[in-house]
Amino acid sequence: MDRPIERRWLTRSRVIGALVILLAAGAAAFGYVRYGVARTLTVSRDRIELSTVRSGEFREYIPVTGTVDPRETVYLDAADGGQVAQLMVEEGAYVKAGEPLVRLNNTNLELQVLDCEAQLAEQLDRLASTKLQFEQTRLTHAQQLINAKYQASEAEKRLERLVSLKGSGLVRRSDVEDAQLEFGRLHSLEEAQAQAAVVDEALQREQISQLDRTVAGLNRNLAIARQNLDDLVIKAPFDGELTMLDAHLGESKLAGQRIGQVDRTDGFKVEALVDEHYLPRVAIGETATTDTDIDGKVHRLVVKKLYPQVTDRQFKVDLAFVGGAPPALRRGQTLQLRLDIGGERKGLVVANGPFYDDTGGQWVFVLPPGGSVAHRRAVQLGRRNLEQVEVLQGLVPGERVIVSSYDSFKDIDRVVLSGGTT
């Protein structure tokens, strides 16, 4: 007896067909999401700038402009003023320490010296006369004291003789009493003469001491007056270059008026202005390098002095060349420097560009090696300088990043590069 054969609904061919349909639908959905929903922009390769992520050392620095100045400058001023009588060197000449440069005339100072010399001579003469008078007085006192001692001694001997004859009846009692009184008088006179000599000698020493102090003061005044007179000859304070000389024959210079300046030529320093934002991060000992070659090489400098005063939102630092300044430097020359403020740290870096300001370092467009489609990716970028940006997270070495402006890419998810080489 024949049985009817049931046909199965789930067959191999139907399963394969269903899988093909599902794969096609999935591919269509993926393509729609990737190419339909994703915001895409096609740009020419020539309009953008790429940078490859690489391992390296990130150096945090700030660009500053420095001015070359002599290591030391001394200004030459007229101490007391006067009339320019002689010019001994020309401006720009190299001078030696102590070399005369300019001579001034000042009649008042010359008269002051003469007056001090006259006063000193008068006091010296007075001192000599006083000492002579005191010596004569001392000799007079000595002579008077000798006479008083002699008279007192004679009176004492006479009294002794009268006392020895007192019991013999040969002398009167009144004679003995008179002799005793005379001896007492002469002995008191001797003591008074000795005391007067001591007092006079003390007074003489005090007066001579006062005169000596007066003479010493006059000597100091004379020395100062002569020094002021000597200062009319302006001299070089050290070996260097006379970079400025403002003096003409016959010209009158007031006290304190600037005449010139001498710069040391055995070394230079660099003065630079730094934004006040970096004041806590700049310290003595920090290093800097020249941004451009000098004498064919880059030179290193070190911060030697830090001025805490802030003027116009900037503060000043002094830097010295390590190993000596280049011989080609000139006063007033401008140098572009890179001042280190954070040291060096190894890690991933990418070139700096306008993209950082557009994204705040939070996302970038990344191209895989050899690819031509850049996708938007969240990243974490750190410090940056004029050349590099420090990469903290989100990128690996070899990937390429669009570092040009993102003004046209802010609402885009994907950038397709066309033309050129990638």
C-alpha cells in the first residue's frame, strides 16, 4: 500500500539561501551605518598636513627673546662737575684699568685744596708752638721744684741744728719755733710745686691731644679734597670697551652728570623677558638653547639671575653662556632662545599644529599606516611645545595624525584623502 511522502520545509538549500540573505542584509546594514550614517568628507591630500606618531623625548620649553648685554657695565659720572679740559681717548676704544679718559677743571675744588692745606699748616704751626710752650713750662716747673726742695732741705737741717742745741742754753726757744715754721712753709711749698707740675702736665697732654685730633681731621679733609681733585680725571675702572663718551672740550658737566660707560669685553650675558605665567616654573639653574645657529652651532645657556618683579605681565631673567660666549656676539644683538621649564621625558610624540587648538587635545583624525581614510578617535594629549605634542593615550607608533586645522572637520567622523601620496 503506498504512503504519501511528507515534504520537509527546512532543507539544505533553504538554509543556505537564508544565510546568504542574512549576510547580504548584514552587509547592507554595515555599509549603511559605516558609509551612510557616518559623516564623511573627502579632501585633497595637498590641503592637509600629516604627522607620524613616534617614540622620542619630549622637551618642554618656552620660546623667549633675549638681548645680548655685557657681563658688567660701569657708568662714568662726574663726581663734582667741572669743565672738560682734555679728552684722552675716543669713543669705542679699548681701555685698560686705571687709564685716564677725560680730565675736568674745577677752580672751586682747587681753592678748597689750597684752603685745607693752609688750615693744616696753621694748625701744625700752632701745635708746634704749643708743644714748645709746654716744654718750657715743664722746665720752669722742674726748676722751681728743685729750688723748693733745696730750700726745704736747708730749712730742715737748720731746724735739726737748733733742736740739738736747745738744751745747752745757746739758742732761744723762739729761734727754734721760727725754724720749725719756716721748714713747714718750705715743705708745703715743695708739695704745692710738685702738684702744680702734675696738673700742668695733664692739661698740656690734653691740649696736645686735642690739637693732634684737629690736625688729623684737617688731614682727612685735605685727603678728601685732594681725592675730589683727583676724581676730576675720569679713569677706566677695568679693562674693557668705552662704548659711550659724551664729553666735548670746554663743555661744563654738572655733578652726577653721565659722561660715558665702559663694558667688559671678556664675556656677555643674555637678558630675556618671560611671561608671568611661567614665574613659578623658572628657577636659577634652568637651561636654554639658542634657536638658531651661532658660529655654525647651537649654544647652551643657564639661568644665573631671576628678577621677581613683574612689569607689563613679564619678568626678567639673566642667562650666561655655558663654556663661554661666542666671539661673534655683539652688544644689543637679539637671540631667539628655548628656555627649558620641565626637563625631558621619553614617550610618544606627534608634531604640533593647529589641530590642538581646535580639539583641545581630546580627539584627532587618525590614519592607519598605508591607509587613506582618517577616522575620528578620542585621545589624551599632554604637554606641547612649538614642535611637538606629548601623547598620553589613544595612539600607537606608526599611526598618522592630521595636524593641520580642523575648522572644516569639527562635525565630521571620517576624512577620505584623495590625490597625492599618503
